[in-house]
Amino acid sequence: MSAVEIEGVRAQLPPAGNWAFDKAHTVVGFTARHMLTKVHGRFTAFDGEVRIAERPEDSSVKVEIQTASVSTDNEQRDGHLRSGDFFETEAYPTITFVSTAVRPLGSETFELDGMLTIKDVSKPVTLRATFDGWGPGMQEGTTLAAFSAGTTIDREDWGLTWNVAVETGGFLVSKKIDIEIEAELHLAE
């Protein structure tokens, strides 16, 4: 593992290069409050590229998520999420994230700024991320790296405004959505 010092912060890095998602070991998930409980969901179809640079601040991330792949393990709810009330998947088949800046905060933590686009609305977001380590993969000659990242957004900022008031006060679905990513990457050839 290499380390670099940036503005007094010593950052750990995997080898520089282009990295691809190991989709079998990556989760692009979210959590929303539904009345009193939390509902967890994920997107099962996504792709992207991660470029790790010698200097962390020169690194970049691009991700494209297929909205129709949303899954909360409840087909009725998933159908509603795919409808015009939420993702409107036929008109807006993808969600994208493109990084704009990387800021190391500690040896293994950093902030990743970027533009998140949902339903053709682009807004800046900042993900708080952790570098979880790197090493050899199970297959000879492969190198893996792992990262965790997350943020909280207000879904209404992207036009996801459907809701229902409940008798006890409040709304059926929270405005705040937690985004959680657990990514395993492999060094591309």
C-alpha cells in the first residue's frame, strides 16, 4: 500500500490505475423511512469506472445505475418505485454520478464530491468514504480494493415528490434518503 501526504493528511492508496466494479461483491443501496420503520433497497444493475491516481485528489469516479433494477424485495413496492410517482424508469432509465473532487480527510477516509443526476436533474452531493483495503484476489494475477461510501439526500431535490399524509401526522415516505455503497473493485487490465 502506498501513502501520500496532502495538506498534512497522510492518505493510504491502492495502486494507481483504472479499476472496475466487481458487481457480485458491490452493493449500491439506499434506506428510506416508511411510516415508522426503515425500508432498505438496492439497484442491481450498474456500471462505471474508478480511476485511482498517484495523487488522491486527481482520482475520479463515474457510475451509471439502471433505474429499472431497483429492488426492495417487494414486487408491488418495486413497481411503484419504477412508476411515474418515483423513478419513471421508461423516461429516465439511468441515474448517474460523476465525481468533481476528492478530498482526503485522514489516512483512509475522504470526501467525494460529484454531480448526481436523477430524472435529468443534476445536483451536487458529497459522499463520505472509507478506503477499506486492497490486496490479491482469489484468481491469480488479480488485485482487489474495497471502499465504503454514503450520504443523505432529500429526494424531493430530484423531483421524487410523491407522498401521502398519514393520520398520525407526518408522511408515508421520508424525504431524506440514505445512500450506502459497499464497493469491491478489481484492477482493470
